[in-house]
Amino acid sequence: MRLELFGYILEIKKKDEAEPEQQELSERGAQAKRDRSKEKIDEALKEIKEKQLKYSEYRVQKISGLSINTIKKYREYIEAERAKDKGLFG
């Protein structure tokens, strides 16, 4: 899409129009971010288990340093991890 704004011409490419190299880099970056979020969640769950604290999304958020929206996004993943350690969480 071509847009002229205040005398400047802006060329905006949609995701489909992006260079394949750019798309691959973008996807790899997004995957790395998801992997790091899962690592932080795993570390937080491990700390909660070791300290025998009561589980809450808020506690996972505070320990991991992730936003509460990220914690909610990974709710199913967290529940699956907690199910593996059933009985160790309050």
C-alpha cells in the first residue's frame, strides 16, 4: 500500500507481501519470545513448588516478571505443567 502523508511517501507492505527472509526472521523472533516466556513460567512454577507456596496466576506473574496478559495467554500450558505435579500445588 502506498500512502502520501505530509509530503512523504510511505510504502507499507502487508505480511503476505513481505520478503521471505523478513518473514522467516520475524517468525523465528516470535518463536524465541514464546520459548523464553515458557522458560520463565517454568522457573516460576519450580520456585512456587520448592517454596511450597500456594499457586495463583498473580504469583506466577510476579515471580516470572511477565505481564498478567502473558500469563493468561499461557493458562493452558500452566495448567498442564501443574497437572504433572498434581498434589504439590495448593
